[in-house]
Amino acid sequence: RIEDTRNLMCSQDYKERFIAEYHQTNERVKKLSVMIEKFKENKLDFKPKCNISLLELQLDYMNKYLSILEARARIENVNLLEYELPF
């Protein structure tokens, strides 16, 4: 859950904020993926106002952003799994 990263986001340590950003983005990617799949299966309990192709484009860019964060983490020696987060 996003709220589980609140303390890390407020940290003075950029690595902790980086880890929180990664986990928040990853959680949002998972939720958007589920929403898109439910839409395709006609199982959403609401109708999105925007076109599904826009949501798919958003998901694509979010996945690319996650890949960039993972590359940066390797370069900057940030362990993205350093903190146990409940998601």
C-alpha cells in the first residue's frame, strides 16, 4: 500500500525516498494493470471516462519509468528491497 511508504518518502536520506518512489510506482502499475484487465473482461464496476488506449499508454510509460528506476538503483547502489514493505 502506498501509505506504507509514507515514512520513507519523508526521509532525509535520498536512497530511502528513492526506494519509496519505486515501490509506490510499482504498486500503481499493478493496480492499473488489474484495472485494464478487468476492463477488457468487462468486469469493471465503473466506466472509465478516458479511452482504454490512453490507460494502456500510461501503463507502458509507467513500466518504462520502473525500468529506469531499476537501472538507476543498480548504478547508484540502491537496494530496492532493503526495507520490508507489506506489498
